[in-house]
Amino acid sequence: MKSKNDISDIKTKKEKQSKAAKDMWVLRLYVAGQSPKAITAFANLKKICEEQLKGKYSIEVIDLLKNPQLGADDQILALPTLVRKLPVPVRKIIGDLSNTERVLVGLDLLPMS
């Protein structure tokens, strides 16, 4: 039989896990193959995430040359496109993500100046 302390420990662990899940950023980068723009966009995104989100993110790279139907859900019209799935609301940034300030504002990591 579990004591009250065991139960409260379980609740605390679940709360921490759900808070950790809420703090996670889920990002999708839509690209067309291994083009220079796609490679640059991924490198820029990885750098920004490491500096700003410090391990609280996941990046899914979706190659629309291999799976074109996957772009329909997020209504992808140009490539490369970054889609922030979480935290909501969903946000999109088009381009190679080389303008760090624009990306930070677009992801809502930096207020507009």
C-alpha cells in the first residue's frame, strides 16, 4: 500500500513531466532535398535552438521531394519553411533562416522592436 507521501511524489513527477512537455518546442523544417538553402536553413535553425531553447526542442526535417503529401497538412507553399507546431499558436517562417532576429521574432522568442 502506498503512503500519502508516495502519492504526492507521483503527482509531483507527473506535474514535472507535463510541465516539461509544455516547455518543449516542436519544430518542423520542410525542405526540397539537400539543396544549399535547405542545408543552410537547418544549420541556422540548429544554432538558434541551441542558443535559445537549450535542449527543450525537437526538429523534424521533412523532405518534400521524398514525401510531397506531408506538406499538405501545414499548407506549405514555399521552401524551406519552418513550422512551429508547439507551443501554440502555429507559426511559419519561410526562407533559409539566416536573419536570426527575424527568426527569433517569428518564433516569438524575441519581441518585435
